[in-house]
Amino acid sequence: MTALCLVETQDDGGLAETSARALTLARDLGAGLGAVVFTDRSVESLTPALAAYGVTSLYVAAGSDGYAPQAWARALADLSALAGATAVVAAGTEHGNEVLAHLGAITGLPMAANCVAAGLSTDGSVTVTRQRWAGLLLEDAVLDAPVALLTAATDAVTPVPAAVAAELQVSQVAAQALSPPDLVVRAQQSAVGGGGQSLATARVVVGGGRGVGSADGFAPLEELAALLGGVVGVSRVVTSEGWRPHTMQVGQTGTKITPDLYLACGISGAIQHFAGCAGAKHIIAINTDPAAPMMTRADYAVVGDLHEVVPALVKALRERGSAG
């Protein structure tokens, strides 16, 4: 009996924090913990972190040539049967939720998304507590199935390494195991913004909303993000106005982020947007309206015009860099 976890990686090949949360949740759902990663790159930088989270078996599937949700799900179905898995877990990211939804359709098994807790009952069923309505409601449920499928909420499960690091065995999954018909639909993911980072894995995100004013108004935010080693994200209204593409949207219908710092500039902070950034360790909001929802939820709030505050931050950072 073992739990199997779909692992996503950072842009440098390291373990994504969202997957560290998923591994933490999965560790109590089986006597052993296996991990699956779909990549054509070396996993050398990934294995120490996986061992630290208690992973004993790593399956590396190559040959998907990008993100192929149906192929990944088909491979997970085969691997879960091979490993005798009692549960298959993924992070509650766009990829994690989509792949496990495909897995549920392929196997006919129920799936619970955005879980904050999970455990094994004495009868072998899996009990879960999961977020509903963008985290406003918690629901207790039972997955009465031979294999439980669930994703871990990206903002509510604390990543905790195992008490003792595991001895990790790596197995290569042959490329032909990924069926060509399942590879018809696949996507190449490119980094958003400067610095070669993606929005989902960036440690610093500078967000812009309606208050930016126009597409051209994002230039100072992009400069600030570059100086901080981060990327730019946007609110839904920005994509609706056509100022920036949907791939840059933070929110319930966009990307859920878990950076160390989220700097929200000119964003009012609707609940749908906050559902996407609530996983940030620290939030700083800049807005002319002190009563804006984002200002009341932020760790630090700056009441002011972003067109004055952001250039001042850029100037201070540049002066600090030149002085150092």
C-alpha cells in the first residue's frame, strides 16, 4: 500500500513548493510514498528534496514534449496500478487539478480538489477536508474508492519534511508508455515576464490592476519586478481590457501563486483575486483607497498613487544596487 504524488518542478528543476505541500498531504495516505515527474531534464537537483519529504520511489517519465494532461493521466493510471497505490495526490495547481480530473475520467474514480487535510479511516476509506467557494467554506467528505484521487490546496497545507529522509530509488518510465493518441493535445509553457520565471513558481510577484491605467502603465512594474528578481502578475480586469494576456492573471480563474512576496499595485482585491494570491507569505498593497479590500488584507499597506510609489521604489533599489 502506497501513495503516489504527481510532482511539479520549478524553472531551475527544483521541487515546487506546491508539490512539497502535496507530498506532505500524501505522506499519511499509505505505508510508502512514491513520486512521479514528467520531464526530459535531469532530476539530480530534485532527488534530495524528494528524499527529505519521505519519497522512497521516483518514477521519471520522459518523452511527453511539453504538458500533455491526458498522457500524464494515462501514465499515472498505469503507475498507480503498478505501485498498488491507495491514493494519487497532486498539487491544486492548474496542471494538478486538470491531470487528476483526466485520471478520474479514465479510471471512473471520484476526485476531491483543493484538500487541506486527508487521512485514512479504519475501513480503508480516505477522509478529506477541502476548500469550497474559493476557500470561504470547508467541506468534510469521504472518498469511498479503491484509489483516492485528490489535490492539495496550494495555500493551506504547510510543507513539512519527513522526520527522517528516505532512501530514494529512481525508475525511468519508457517514453513509449506515453501513448501517441494521448499526446495529440499538449502545450508548451513559456516563462511569463523577465528573469526566465513562470508566474506559478516565482518567489516575488508584482501585481498590477485597474489602477495601472493602461497597457503602457506596466513598464514601471516590470522594471520593479526585474530588480526584485520576480515577475509581473495582473488582475482579471487587466486581461479583460486587453492590457495583458490571461497567462499573467492571478486569481480564482487565473493562476494561484505562492510567492514569498506579493506586491499588489492598484488592485482593489476582489475575493476571486485574493483566492489566487492568498498563498503568498507576505502581501504589500499600494492603493489610493485605504478601504480597498486588498489594503485591509495585506500585511503592509501603502496609501498612495502607484505611479509615484513604484518609481520611487525603483529609484531606491537602483541606488542601493549601485552603492553595493
